[in-house]
Amino acid sequence: MSLRFSTTGASALALAATFSLAAGWSLAQDDTIISAQFNDAGEVLQPTDYRRWVFVGAPLTPNALNGGEAPFPEFHNVYVEPSAFDHFEATGTWPEGTQIAKELTMVQTDDSTNPDTGANAQVSGFGYFQGDFVGLELLIKDNARYPDEPGGWAFFSFGHGGEPYAETATAFPTDSCNACHADNAETDFVFTQFYPVLRAAMKNH
Ligand code: HEC
């Protein structure tokens, strides 16, 4: 069974590679990937169009279920830059230059909000509904620019105070972010296990 699975995966990869070469670009070339912009000080610029990237999922850690203050409150809307998404779908791997944004929103509260769970009642049922934007994080894979970061992954925040977010950001120290992703994320520092769109994209790999 496992032999059959890996054979299928290898054929899919060969097919993807053949298709890519026929289309005029190679999977190994990073110039097909739209990467982040940096200023002269080496700070990354806030991406302007991330809400148009591929939306892959929305983990939810309500404050009410996390002692009143979740480390990343509360909805985490995750978007992958489209050229990186295409590469991931074709190969099951994240290319150099990959950008993944995570935008945070609070849950809505009103008179029906349950103080123990943070959930409230709406016409569709009892649950969680997205409120205001409260933060923006970015993950970038760039081994050339960040050779000391495990996997070449650098982590950024444009603020946890709502809009407008900061226009630039500097990379966090490895221990602040990268280490937890290294230990717990399923696919090259990315928590694909929590994103149905990415699980579907990697089905053939
Ligand atoms: C204690 C573990 C932990 C730490 C520390 C951590 N993260 Fe994450 N991160 C997660 C988990 C789990 C997810 C996916 C599920 C979720 O969002 O709840 C995630 C998801 C992300 C994502 C979406 C892409 C992905 O890899 O799934 C970004 C962007 C992100 N984190 C940025 C950061 C930044 C920036 C820091 C440091 C300030 C940080 N993370 C620190 C656990 C961590």
C-alpha cells in the first residue's frame, strides 16, 4: 500500500515537472515566485494585496477559552501568496520566496455572548463570528536572506493593535517564533494540518 502510494506521488511529481517545463518555467527557478519587498534597512514592507492571496483556513483561539488572553487572538485568517501556492500544489514543497500572511480578527460580542466560551447567538446558530481586524503577521522563506534561520523561514509582525498596521517589520529572533513552528508544524514550518485548502493541495504528494 505504501509502495503504491509513493509511486503515485512520484508520477504526479514527474507529471507536474513535465507540465511546468512545457509551460516554459522550471520548478527549481525562484524567479517564478513573487517574493517580498525590502527597504534599504533590510526591513520587509507590508504586503499590500494579501487579502487577495489564496485563503487557506482560519484557526480560532478565542480569548475566553485561553484564560482571557490567547497568544494570537482570536481568528487567524491565513493567506498564501498565489505563485507560492501554485508551486506547493504542483510539488508539495514551499519554494524560496514563499510568503504566508496571517491576519487576526476578534470574535464579535453582543448581549448574547457567553462569558465562558466567548460564543454568541446569531441567526445561523450559536458560535463565533469575525469582528474587527487586530493584527498582521508574515512568514517568509528566504534562505539567501536569512541563512541562520532554520529552514530559511523568517517571522514578522506588523502589529497587534488593529489597523493601520506598521508599514515595515523586522524579523523576530529564532526562539520567538521559528522554534515552535520547527517543532510542531507539519510541512516545512507551516501548519498545513490546520488548513483544509492546503491539505487538499497536497493530496497527491
Ligand atoms: C507556541 C507555538 C507558536 C509560536 C511561538 C508561534 N507560532 Fe505561529 N503558529 C502556531 C500555530 C499552532 C499555527 C497554526 C494554527 C493557529 O494559527 O492557531 C501558527 C501559524 C502561524 C502563521 C500562519 C502560517 C503557518 O505556519 O501555519 C504565521 C504567519 C505565524 N504563525 C506567525 C508567527 C509569528 C510571527 C510568531 C512569533 C511572533 C509565531 N508565529 C510564533 C504556533 C506558534
